[in-house]
Amino acid sequence: MTGEEDKLVFALEDEQQPVAGSWQLLVVDDDQEVHQSTRFALGELRILGRPLNLLHAHSAAEAAEILRQHQDIAVVLLDVVMESTAAGLELVRLIRQELGLTKVRLVLRTGQPGYAPELEVIERFDINDYRTKGELTQARLVATLTTALRAYQQIDTIEHSRQGLELVVKACNQLMKFKGLADFSKGVLTQIAGFLGLPPDGILCAEYEAEAGWWVVGAAGRLAEHIHKPLAQVPEPGLRHSVEKAVLEARHQFAGDHTVLYLASGSHQGVVYLATGRPLSAADRQLVELFAANIATCHANVRLMEAMSKVAYTDPLTGLYNRAGMQQQLDEDVAQGHAAVLALIDLDQFADVNDALGHETGNGLLLALARRLQEAFGQECQLARLHADVFAVLGPAALLQAQQLSSLLNRPFTANGQQLVLHHHLGFCPVTADAGSGANVLRRANIALNKAKLHLVERGIWFDDSMESDTAARLDLVRRLRQALDNEELAVHYQPQICLDSRKLMGMEALVRWPGGPGPGDFIPLAEYAGLIIPLGLFVLRRACRELAALDGQGVKMPHVSVNVSLAQFQAADFISQVLAALEDAGLAPHRLELEITESIAMEDPHVVVRTLRELKGHGIRVALDDFGTGYSSLGHLNTLPLDRLKIDRRFVTGLAPGQEGPLMSLILGVAKSLKLESIAEGVENSDELAWLEAAGCSGAQGYLFARPMGSQALADWLATWPQG
Ligand code: C2E
Ligand code: CA
Ligand code: CA
């Protein structure tokens, strides 16, 4: 090979390299002269502000190869007749169908007018222009190319936004899954970098915190070292200045080499700083704005999740774990085989203190006890208040000796200025793998505690296996329940649900009762344990449908009845057909029935749940998510469930009062709204709570304030008095 040829090869290879920002054009022709004249005609030209970069192919096969490698070719100038008279059109088919390139614009050229493709072909393959080579003067060629490039640019923009939108949607769904703020901000950074095509470098996410001011909650690349530090300490005055400006003006900042997103939702403020190194295109700006609007919502959701899990696992009065929180700790210990002891402490006469000295003193006493336990065991043990006056300490056996615990508790407490000395009882249970679950450890410790109370044993009682013969009593209860079920001795009571806008009846909830037996909170778990929940649930369902039909017959306008469904029922193969049969037997339309499922059902195998819910909804049956807020579901998942409404658990309602903040409740109502679901608050007991809910736009309420659950006769009487019935 001579030196000259060497250079030529280089030059040709060079030519195939795109110039940054240039239009990629592919000239396909088997005539070398056409390539030269095209190059000559287009030369140094700029079209729509950008230079042209010409790629050359001399056969259809070569063209196909180049097209496979260069996805960014904007226009192909194509000779119709090459190796064969059909070669050009064959290539067109390949481009559109096989390679699936829909963006690239096609301009056909032919030497002979006779080879014009049919109009139908031009349409079918989305061909922009067809010219004989004679027609294509330089001016004509440039005009044709300009039109084609403009079309390409439009298609490209649309395509880019579509892809961007998809990414934004995906990114937001991704973010919905994060349960903690730290993960969330890391997620935001990666997602933004992802859809802007930036390296995740020089990105920072900061949040305003009441006590600490602006705080860096996430950062990547060169800024990573500033995580968990005040924003004011980031040694980049330019960055700080841009962020300040965004906060001051409360809007995004788009500058030449960086972008600052300003995020606000409710009382929360955040910023995301992006060192883009270039101005964002209009399309990217729109995407980023859209994304920012969505992160704000996601962010609120993540906060909600954090707050809700806190509510779910902590006792609001003492700040210790509650029963669920302790159970979770125990589950972990059992699973990991940690040797530990669970001690339960029950205060005697606590109820008397409450009655005689008032709630304030009662609460003060509980707080004083919590503080004392924290001082003594806070370092090594987990502490909980299980309910009213029962506390739990979980920790090493050496620490939890009855003697020491007793002397700790026998010292007087000071509450509300009063000195109090209280007796107590102790129950102990070792945490062992054979307990199987945290719930079982709690149950065993409780058996020991009850025994200590019953026999007035001062020094506490340790659980031992013989105590489980209490199961004999349980078995007896199961036998009685089965009998009650067989003899149809169970009753169904109904509690009205009120629409807060109109004060009209929205519906009623069916709640099972066992006359002479324990309350449903006790016997429903028993029925679940003993495998009786399926016949029991069916009994309630059928009875509820019949009694709603009976109300119809009396001319009462009761929109629907809500029936509680347990997991085992929901999973039974014939569940849906049983529900449909109950409706049909009662002569009720499916939309008159609502099924209340709990978060634990909703979080079971997502595919099965979604399929079953879809099918129910397909029949027109309504579905409500019961006790919302007590589980720990991801909103991303809730989003996929076909629900009609959220029933908000009583613990979020208790204590609401007009003019006061109810941040959790506000967030939950926001979630309901964003998921386009009706909301109903449970356990509304007084007019303060009602007023708060009305002002916040909650759709419905249920609770003792309106009515307690009642038998059908009492319900009929109550309905006669309800003015807007
Ligand atoms: P749930 O579904 O959350 O039912 C609401 C509970 O709150 C009912 O307790 C109701 O009587 C009570 N309640 C209503 N308004 C107020 C109020 O203003 N203040 C207070 N403090 N409580 C109020 P209930 O009837 O004891 O039922 C307890 C749980 O038993 C139900 O909780 C539900 O999970 C279960 N259950 C009841 N009936 C059935 C049933 O037929 N099938 C199934 N699977 N579970 C049922
Ligand atoms: Ca319910
Ligand atoms: Ca509930």
C-alpha cells in the first residue's frame, strides 16, 4: 500500500466520523459520481443551524450495515435503482420494517422517471420525497433536505419527550418504593442523572429541617462527602448561591451549566442541584419540571411512610415501642436465635390512680415509669408499653432479675407533683427458637404474668410449658364457637357510615357478634386459628346481603353494606363464586356490596391479590382497604390495587380538633386523593374530630358519634330518626 492510499483510507474513515452537533446524512448510490456531486452540492452547508455530515454507501447491503451502526442518521438520500431495479425499494422496506427505523427521513432519487414507486408505497413506507436526479438542482436538493430535516427534528423531539416521559413515570414508580428518606434521595439522584444522561456526579439533594436549617440528605460524585452536613458548609459559593436563589424565588433555576430544582410539598422544602455542564434543552427542561412536580408527591409519601411506621410501632405517650414494635423486635430475636428474656411489668391499681387522681396524674405516672426503665435498661434492652399499664423489657437474662426489677419499681414515683407507691406483678419468658414467633413469646409471657397476678406472687413467675395447658380452655372455646356457628347463634350488627358533604347515609359496616361469647377482637383470631373463619365469614356475608335487601323492601335508602374479609376467605378458591351467590340469593346488585380487606391481605402475593380484586371489581363489587395506616404497605404497591376507598384507622382520628394540626391525617387524605380514592375515617367519637375531618375534606365517617353497631331492629329504629336518610 502506498503512502497516498494510506492517507485516503484515513480520510475516508475520518469522513464516517460524525462532527458533534451535525446532521447525519446517508447517501446511497451505486454511481460514484453521484456521491461526488452530492458532496460538492452540500459541501460546507449548514441547514437549520447545523453542519451536515455525509456518510456514503454504494450498495443496499453497505447502506444497511451503516444504518445498523449509526442510529442517529437523519436523512437517507437513496437511489431507487442500484444492483437491481428493486434494490432501492427493498432497502426502504428493510429500513422501516426489519430495522424498525421510523425516525429517519427518506428521499428517493432515480435516474429514470419510469421507476417512480407507486403512491401507495410512498405512503406505506413513510417516504418524504421522490425526485428524478435531473430535477434535483442544488437549490432543490437543499430545499428538499431542509424539509426532511425539519420533519426529522420534530419526530425526534416527540420521541425524546415520549421516552423521557416513560423514564419519568418509571423513576417516580421506583421512588414510591423507597421507605426511607436516605434511600429516597439517593434514588432521586440516580433517576435524574439517568434520564438526563448525566454521570451521577455533582448532584446534591438538600432538605430544610426545622432545627438544623438546610441539610444535605443525598449527594454523589465530588459532592458525596457533604452528605449529612449543613448545606452552608459545602465549600462551593456558586452552588450555595444558586440554591439560595431557588429557595428565595421558590422556583427552579436553569443556568448555563447547572440546574437547581426547587421542591415543595405542604410544609416541606427541598432542592436538587445538578451540575449539568450544559444548558438543558427545552424538552429536557420540561421533563425535569415534570419529574420535580412528581418527586414532591413521592417525597411526601416517603415522609408519610416513615411517620406511619413510627405510629405503627411506637407508643405515643412514652415514645417506647408499642405492642407491634415489641413483637417485631421479638420476631427478629427468635429468627436469629438471640438468647434473651422478656419481662412484663403490670402495675397494680393503675386504674384507681386514674380514677381518683385524674388522667394527668395517671399519664405522669406512666411517663415516670418509662423514664425509670429507660435509665436502668435503655442502653442494653428494648422497652415497650404494650397497653395501658403493662410494660415490657427485652434483654439479657443477667440484667432482668426479678429482685432488681422489683426494687427499681418499688421506689416511689413522682407524678403531677404527687408521690406514689404502686405494687406490680412480673411475668418472665425466655426468648427461644421453639417459641416460633414474637407473638408467641408475648403470649407466653402474658400467661406467666396472669398467673403471677392470679396467685399474687410478688417475685414474678417464669413461663413454663405446663402453662400452655391453657390451650385446653382455648379448645373449649373453639368447640363452643363451632356450635354457635352451626346453630346460627351468631348475630350481625351494623354501623352506619355517613357522607360528610351531605350527611346522607353512605352505607353500613357489618360486624359479627357472639352473644354470650367474647368480642370479635378475641374470637375472630380464634376462628382464623381454628379454621372456622371461612364458614363464619360466609355466614356474615349472606346475612348482611339479606338484611340489606330487607331494608330495600322497607324503602330505606341504604347504598351498600361493607363486609369484613379475612385472608383465608380471600384466598379460598371459590371465594368469588360464594360472594356472587350470596348477592344473587339476596337479589342484590353487586355494587351494593363492599368488601373490606386489610393491608395484610393487600400485601400478600401481589399478582393473586390484584387478579382477585380485578375480578371482583369486574363484577361491580366495591373494595375498601381497612385499617389503613396500621400496616406498612408501600404506596407504589397500593397504586396498583384496584380499590374504591381507604378506611383510615381510628388511631389517626383520635384527638383531632379544629384549628390543630393533624399532619398524619392530612398526609393520608392527600394519599387518598392522589390515588383517587374515597376516604372514610373510623372511630369518630366526638364533634371536634368530626369538624376537623370535614374541614380537611375527608369523604365519610363512621363512629360512636353517629351510632354504635346495632342489631337490625335497633338499626331500623335509628334509621327512622336519621334526618337525611
Ligand atoms: P374493624 O373492621 O376495624 O371494625 C371497626 C371496629 O371499631 C368495630 O369493633 C367497631 O365496633 C369499633 N368502633 C366503631 N366505631 C367506634 C368508635 O367510635 N370508637 C371506638 N372505640 N370503636 C369503634 P368490633 O365490632 O369489636 O370489631 C373488631 C374487629 O373484628 C373488626 O375491626 C374486624 O377486624 C373484626 N371483625 C368484626 N366482624 C367481622 C367479620 O364479620 N368478619 C371478619 N373477618 N372480621 C370481623
Ligand atoms: Ca372493618
Ligand atoms: Ca377498621
